[in-house]
Amino acid sequence: MHESLPVENAGSVPLCLFVEPYGEDFWLEPGEAVTVSAVSDGTNVQFAVTVAAELVSVWLFENGDPNRVVSESHVLDASGTPLECGHQRYDRRIPGPFLRRAVKPDESPDISA
């Protein structure tokens, strides 16, 4: 049974972690590690990971079925504390074509750009 996915920023610049299906963004500083997991214990989850420059996108699927998206997930820091969407976002820009303008800490990304 797959229960969690560790994600570590081994790079030298901040890394944007998107957790789908809601596009929640978590910004990892170099050397920072988090764990992505389903909220429901005992759910057999398969993780689909897409990597681009300075960006990682994670989908969770129940029993590996792409038609059964796990919508309730959480991201935990190294001490096991749940992180909020926008963790360390500040005024960063989401890499690539996802967002063409700066994001303020109290805004959600506008993926229609």
C-alpha cells in the first residue's frame, strides 16, 4: 500500500510543489523536505508526478485508477505539521506558463492566464 510521497528540494533555488486536483501550491526552499499523503488512512494511493524546471506537480489516484482522483490530501513538513496552501509563496512567480504575474500571499493562483 502506498501511503505517502516524500518530496525534497535538492536544488539551489525555491521549488514549487503543486498538489492536484486543486492546484494547491507549496514552495520549498533548497534543502527543505515535505511529505504528500491522502487524508484518509488506509487508502491505497498511487502518485503521478510531473516535473518541470522549478516545478513538481503531484496527483493522487485511488488504487492507481486515473478515474478515481483522491481529492483530500495534505502536505506535512519534516516535523509532521500540516502546511497550508501557499506555504512560503510570498511574491513568487509560478514557473513557466502557469502564471504570468506575481502572486501575493493572500491570493490563489490564476490558472486561466
